[in-house]
Amino acid sequence: MNASLPMRVHVLETARSFDRFRIGRPDRTDVEAAFQTIIRWTGDDPERDGLIETPARMARAFEEFFSGYSQDPAVILQKTFTEIDGYDEMIVLRGVPFESHCEHHLAPIIGRAWVGYVPSGRVVGISKLARVVEAFAKRLQIQERMTAQIANTIDEVLKPQGIGVIIKASHHCMTTRGVRKPDTDLVTSRMLGCFRDDPLTRREFLSLTN
Ligand SMILES: [Zn+2]
């Protein structure tokens, strides 16, 4: 059986969804016109000096905020290393900072992610774990789904003995508007394999994320 086959299928499916995303995608002029409308709707004049370039700047900023749609996390994790001399202890990348946007208000979600796994014969470069966090953060998100997506993707592609992902983040849609509760953060977690089944592994991971 070819162990890498499910991953290739996943990559192909993702490539097809990229195609769907590109077809009918508005071009930059449409987006700038939309931002101009929003500025006018706030009550300001989009033609005044300080605002004239703003729609173009916003389009560039949004390109950066949502650059995750053009990244395939499964591809990021494709290169693995197997010369690990039987290493089978926990690997934890701690406190990866990220900025995302909530899909309900497009307000920033600012937080950190802890990603740990127990390898099963192969490991990935640690920067790749941070890039997977980034690829999912730079999309319209809710924190719960983002947490699950990171864990599920690493689990599917790397097939470790177990994986744990914890995210702590503050949501500007509730700290700066709505109920206005600054200094609150939301903690979410997803544990799979030995992180879910073995209380000691789970505890070890949690002790490294405080
Ligand atoms: Zn929100």
C-alpha cells in the first residue's frame, strides 16, 4: 500500500477547491470600489487627500490578512525527516503568535498556538508547524474550527502517535465592541491519539503550555 496516497488525494482536492475559489473571484478594482463605498458609508469623504489611497492600501492589507487561502497546509507538511534514531518523545512548539480574523465581524483575533506531537518514525521541520498555524490563521475563522483544522491536518499528513493543539486568543469583536470585555481570552484545544487517550501524555503537554 502506498502510504502517501491519501495525502496526494487531499492535495488534489485542495487544488480543485483553489480553482473554484479563483473562478468568479472579484478583481482588485472591484475590491477597491467596495472599500470606497464602505468609507463613504462611515460618513467620510473617500476623495479627500488622506483617504484617496486607502482603498488600494486596504486591498493590499486584505491580501495579506487572507493569504492562507492560497496555501495548502498538507503541502507545507510534505517534507519529513526519518533519521531520528528512534526519537519518540513529545515535540512541542510553544506560543506561536498569530493574527486571524473572525468570520462574523472580520475583527482581529490575536493569539498564540501551542502545537505538540509524538512522532511515529518521522518528524517535520519545526518552522513547518508554525506555517500550518499561519495558513489556517490567514483566513476567515472561528477559533474552534482553526484549532481542529491544525490538529486534523497534522494528524492526517504526518500520522503521529498523537497530537495536541491549544490556542489562546483575544477576540476584538468582543474586546473592542459588543460586550466590550478587554483582558479576556478564549482557550480551545484539540487532542488526538495518545494525547486524547493517555492522561500522562495529556498532562505533560498541558504542563508545557502554561
Ligand atoms: Zn466576531
